[in-house]
Amino acid sequence: MMMKINKEKLGIYIHIPFCKSKCIYCDFVSVTNQTLIEKYFNYLLKEIEMYKEVLNKFKVVTIYFGGGTPSLVDGLYIEKVINKIKEYNDLNEILEFTIEVNPGTINREKLEIYKNIGINRISIGLQSTNNNTLKMLGRIHDYEEFLESYNLIREVGFDNVSVDLMFGLPSQTIEMFESSIDKVIKLNPEHISAYSLKVEESTKLYKLIKKGILEEPNEEIDRNMYELLIDKLSRNKYNLYEISNFSKKGFESKHNIIYWERENYLGLGLAAHGFIDNRRYGNVISFNDYFNIIDNKTKPVEEISNICEEENLFEEIMLGLRLSSGINYKEINKKYNIDFIKEHNQEIIELLEEEMIQMNNDSIWITKRGMSISNTIITKLI
Amino acid sequence: MVSERQSRIRNFSIIAHIDHGKSTLADRLIETTGQLTKREMEEQILDTMELERERGITIKLQTTRLKYIAKDGIEYTLNLIDTPGHVDFTYEVSRSLAACEGAVLVVDASQGVEAQTMANVHLADEVGLEIVPVLNKIDLPSARPDEIIQEIEDDLSILAEDAPRISAKEGINIEDVLEAIVEKVPAPSGDENKPLKALIFDSIYNSYTGAIAYVRVFDGQVKKGDKIKMMSNEVEYEVTEVGIHAPYQKKVDVLKAGEVGYVTASIKNVKDCNVGDTITNAENPTEKPMHGYKKVTPMVYCGIYPLGDQKVDDIRDALEKLQLNDGSLVYEAETSVALGYGFRCGFLGLLHLEIIQERMIREFNLDIISTSPSVIYNVVLNNGEKIKVQNPSNLPDLTLINYMEEPIVRADIMVLKEYVGNVMALCEERRGTMLDMNYLDEKKMMLNYELPLNEVIYDFFDTLKSITKGYGSLDYELLEYRESDLVKIDILINKEKIDAFSMILHKSSAVYRGRRICKKLQETIPKHMFAIPIQAAIGSNVIARENVKAMRKDVTSKCYGGDITRKKKLLEKQKKGKKRMQKFGKVDVPQNAFLEVLKYDDENK
């Protein structure tokens, strides 16, 4: 057997900023102008070239195509990107390779391409099984189209599928959300992400609420939904492993865990974020900037920050506590030469009293009850 | 005795009702006399403090020397001494007026004589100033100069026939004001050969030169190297510099009788440069210090305590420095069960309190928390002993108390006729007794009330403004102490009594106030992990109660595409917010909560 050099792990995030139409709640960087697709991918390939040292140095374990709607573009574009990466990394040790898809943008041919280039996980956006809700959100599909796409994905042979849901939506009742959960459980995906709606100021949704056309989501109902979600999913063998993520055993998203465990990840494409060698960076968010900067043979990065020791600790706690496995304070003590428990003694006692956290000999984690106010809890422990 | 030198000096202030254009006129005078070029001219240059600008009122005194060649061909030196313009600062007004021979009275040509106009004229009369009336805002379509002149003559008994009709904003007829000053304001008398007698009408602290005294020289002269003495405490110094403001600080060789300027003398201890004190020559002292200064007594007290890691010594330093510029601020060390070591501070009123608090936060960068404001109560114990209580938590056990007295003020409220009903209802609600009510003219009325001070200090002024659409004005002075049925209400947060929130109130308003405080605290205290009961109680009897609901949601559901930085910033901000809180047991209370609960709130009316 050949000896392997012990390289560090790397995840790769690739942003595909194109959508058929913009959903009303979305403040991510994506456009509906599809004439830019070809040019964008040309530049994406150039950007990848600039990271050849990084790609060479690390062992790529996960790839994630996110968006936007990565499935909107021709499968060949995705293939080209992978081939380009393969010029610098053999991708032999890849464990998880995900692409986000939306119903109505995929067909058998596209899925076959995905399969052939090594994609082994599909994340499909459903959000709700209620067609009125989907319409209100500006989704491009109804529930029936979702079912078609979902079944097709299974037919082509993907055995790791994640379904996205949303809750706390305008005029969404507990019953409506419960029905969505039930229907998704019946489909038996390996992974479910469920996000509580956050109304971002730059969105159409925000304007509609301000104008009184849509109802402002109710916090109380939102939390009742979250509790119902945790309850129902856990009874169906879905484990809440992160604030918004549930999975069957062994199907936790390895790529997302890279974020929470502060492993290295490369962000490619418009507005992508990366974390390499203790340095965080964010790419530019305008197409023009992206093209121009790459034309100048420079990486299209606009913010970059070296993470100091103190910030490392801050991040480790903040990100670790998102996971239901929590943080290992014994290791943290050793690593940062501190006494975590002693330094937060009062807060920890209070949090334990309120059953917001639990702890054992080496770890502290946020309870299901605490997940709803995790920011408050984290603030007390950083 | 007026020498030729003195005959060319005029020392004057500008007095006006708020918003009648005092600062604008000051700007214009500086500009017209060419003291500053237009480019240097900043809007309202005399109001230098950021805080003053925001609130549009002058707190710190500023002074400036203007050069003006009058129509008689002679060059005059005009010393403009600015005065603050709020009911809380009558003392500061009186000090600067005493340094002048005359006052320019600015009256809005459409608004006419207002409560503050009268109050200020009264103060100026008391120190014997010549009053030079000026009609401002003559350019406004609503201006009615002839009527207002009549009003000035009738209401104030000041001849106003020849009053300059100006627009400070538009720069119309500004020269007329300068001429009137030269003509009407008497030149300063005093003998430059007599022993030095100089009045400190303001002072500021400077870390390089020590305290800087702003002075008006009445007799004698002062120059660098002179040995001087502060007459209140006999402490001596050697003068390091004398100068004038033009309007920036400018060194001169000597300040002589009749002149206005500044003196530095390496005065290290800020307490040795008291506003109101007289400076004389140590080797050749004058016999008597200046008289006519009202020594003011603080009317409102509150505790100021360090928040978080703030050191109590830093607060002491800040108070010491602020006191240098502000003779009406007093403080002494105290302790609180809830807040630890801090200071009990005395202020002229609630606005004064807020300004000092904000200056401590902004200028001195301090993290502080202040307790519920209180007035001073006289408490007569069963054994006949009489004590003064300015901190409600120091009130002796009720069983030991024979009776209590509270301060009563005489309040003069000027108001337009149509709002009299509202004002009377307000005064009624605040336990007022009407003394008198007069028509000032066809539209305006003057109401005189006796009011308990503790009903006035909290939100009375704001409420008055609100119910009179801004047209009401208030002036008050302490009348006497009177026996009263007072109770102490305690505030319990999460079942814990917070001594810093305790208040002494009249029995009849305790329930109303208690309810309001609980309601306000409910709005002010952020949601916690658990529900927080807030109660107001007299002894063990709960009179009001509210509940801060437990927090249900505070979570970042999605961290998009590994963008950790955004989430980090969010949490850092949240963490920082925490630091501005004071922890009482398990509950975080915002630093401004104590003041906030007493403020006027529109919903209540």
C-alpha cells in the first residue's frame, strides 16, 4: 500500500448566483439574468486556477454547490468546474459532494451528469408542501412538481437527499407546518434542514410586511413550530445535530460540520466565503467587480481577516455551540490555557438552572429548549 | 470713575427666551465685527459643546471680545458674555450677568415676551444691568414689531421705541445692535490703580495649564507673574498667563479694571477655582470680595455608580473636573447594596442631571449608571432629632419617624390662554395649590402655583411642554419645607428589592407612580431566559406589578455559505450591549433605566 501524506482536510463551497426567479424572502446573492451564466463560469474557472496551491496542499473531503440555484445551469458547467479542480487535486478522498437543486430545474439527464461527476448528495428546496404558501413565497414550483423531482432523484440512484423546509412564514399555521413535516417524513429523506424565516430588510418580503400586505410572522407561533418540528422528527429517528439541521444517523452534512468545527474551506464564486490557514475571507458581491478583479489576475476577495488567538476561542465557542454535541471544554482549556468553567461560572450555573445547557465531564451543549435562544446563551459564554 | 480706556469698553450679555435667536445673534455679531472670516464662522460658534448643539441650549458659558468702530469714529471693545438658557441654569445666568453692565434683550417679533424673557429680565434688573431691547426675526411674515414693542414696554417696563428691528438669521440691521450697545450700555467703572478685584464667572479645566478662570476685572489689574489669592479659601498662586477670547484664546500682557478675559495660574486643584469667587492680589489685597452672587443649592439628587469594570476613582475624577466648570454640581461618596461604591450627586434639576450624566458618558467615556433622582426631605424622628434625607434608601424605619417634610416651590407658569385648563389639571394632579392667575395680555396668562418639588423634578416640564404645544414655560424657586404624608416605594425586580430604585413619594401619587415605573421597567428591561416579575411595594404591600415575558426566540437560524463573519459581528454587538447593563441578581438592567422610568411618556397622557 502506498503511504499517504497526512494532509489537512478541506471543504469547497462554490456559489452559483443564478435563479429562475427570486423568492421574496431571499437576500442571498443571485440574479435572474441568465445571459451572464457562460461568462460567470469562465471566470469561476480562472478563480479556481488562482487557488491551485491551496487545492494542492489540502485533502478535499467535501464539495458543495450552493446558490442561487446551481441546478438551473447546464450540467456541463458543473462538470467543467469539477474537471478544473481535478487539475490540481485528484479528489480521491472526497466523502461528500452536494449540489443544491430546485424542483422544476432538473431532469434525468442533468442528474446523470451529477452522478457521473461524483455528486453523492442532493439538497432539494421544498420549503412547504402547501401550494398557496409556495406561491406566496415566489417559489417556482408546487408540491406536485417537487414530488416528481424528488422521485426522479431517487430513481437515478441518489441515496443521500436533504429536503429544505421553512417555518414561521406569514399566515402559516401550526397545522400547515405539521402537514409539511408529516409529508416530508413519509418521503424518508436522509437529511432535513428547517429554517425559521428571518425577514431581511433588503427583501421584497420585508416591503410586503411593511405595507401590511403580508402578516408579520409571530414569534410565539414560530417557536411552537420549532418545538413541534424537533418533537416529530426525533420520534421518526431524525437527530437534531445543529440548530436547523436534522439527519438520520450517519447522514449529518459533513460539509456544514466543516464550518462549525472550523476546518479549512475554500469559497469560490461571487460572494463566497472561505477560511484557509486561520484567515477568513469574503468574495466581492458584484459581477462587475468579480470579472474586473479576476481580469487583473487577482483573487476577487474583498474582506479578509486574520483570526487572532482570542477570536479563535470566540469562534470555537460560537460555532461549536450550534451543534448539539456542543463544545469540548477540556480540549478548549488545554488549547487556550484557560479555565472555561471557572471563567463563566456564574453564567453556567444560571444556564444549567434554566435548563438551557447541559454538561458532562468534558463537554457543554445547548439543550433543545436552549436552541431557540442560542444567541443569548452563546453571548453568555464568550 | 471711568478712564478713557474704560470708556471704550462695553461688557454685555444677550438674554432671550429659548428659540428667540440668542445664539444666532451672537454669531452675527462676531461675523459683523470681523472677528472671524465667514469661512471660519461655524454655525452658533458660542455653543461649542456637542451636547449643547444637539439640544440647542447653552450650558457652558463662552465669552468673546469684539472690536467695533462705532459711528462716532471710536473703536470700542465689546465683551460678549454668553449665558445659558434653561430654567435649571439660573445660577449660571446670574454669574455672567454680574460680570456685565448691560444686557441685550432679544425678543422674537412675532412671539413677544415669554416667561423666560421675564425671568431673565428680572435677573438682569437685580444686578442693575442696562437692558437694550432688540426685536428679532423681523423678516418673518408673522412679525408684529409695533405690538411687541408695546408689549415690552407694558409688561417689562422697558423703553423699546428705538429698539433695533433685526433679523439675526438674515443679517438685517446688525449694526444697529452694536450701536445700541455702545450708546446704552454704560462703560465699566472701577479703578485700575486699586487692589485687584476680579470675579470668576466661569472656569474650565485644561490638563496643560490647570484650571482656567474666566474673569471680569472690577478693580486693579492682573498680569503674568502676579501673586494672586482666591478670597474664599485664601489659597495663593502665581499667574502664568492672562488673555482674552477673540473668540479663541489669545495671550495679552495685562487685564485691567473693566476688562474681561482669562487667568491661568497652575491651579492644580480644581476645587480652588470656584465660580463666584473673587481673585485679588496676594500682596495687596482688596478688602471685600464681590457680592451679589447667589450661592445655589442643588435641588435634585441621584446616585452615580460605575458600571461593569469602570473604576470608581475615574468617576470621582470626572466629577471633580465637571465641578470646576459647574459650581452647582455637588457630590459625595456613598454606597448602595445593589450598586456598590459610588457618589450621591446634587443637581439644579433633572435636565442638569441628564446633561452631567451624558457628559460623563461622552466626554469622559465612563460606563455609569444613575439611580432614581430624589429631592431632599426633612425627617423628624420620634426622639425629636431632625435629619435630611437625599437618598431614599437612607430613610429610617417608619416606626422611628414622627413626621416628614418635603420642599415646596413657587412655580411661575406662563401659558397661552387656551391651554390654561390643561395646565391647571396638571398642577392639580401634581398636588399644586394655585396662588394667583393673571392675564399678561389678551392671549397670555401667568399662573402661580405652590408645588411640591418632587412633583416638579421628574417629568413636569416635559409634560407641560407637551400639553401646551410647547408654549408653556416654567420658572420655580424654593419656598419652604412643609409637613407631608410621604411614603417610600421600593421596586422589586425578580423578587429582589433594588435599593437604587427606591423613591419617596406622596401617598396619593404612590400607586400611580408605582404603576408607571413598573410599566416603564417592563418596556426597558430586555427579555431574559426566564420571566421577570417587576413589583412596586410600600413596605410589604405590593401596589403595582408587571411581567417581562421570557425570551422565546434569539437564534441565527441559517449561517449562509460559511459566512461566519456576519454572525460574529452580530454576537459581538450583542455582547457589547450586555456590558452596558447593570446586573441585579440574575437580571440585566440597562444603564439608563433609572432615568428612563421617570421621563415623560406620551402614552400616559
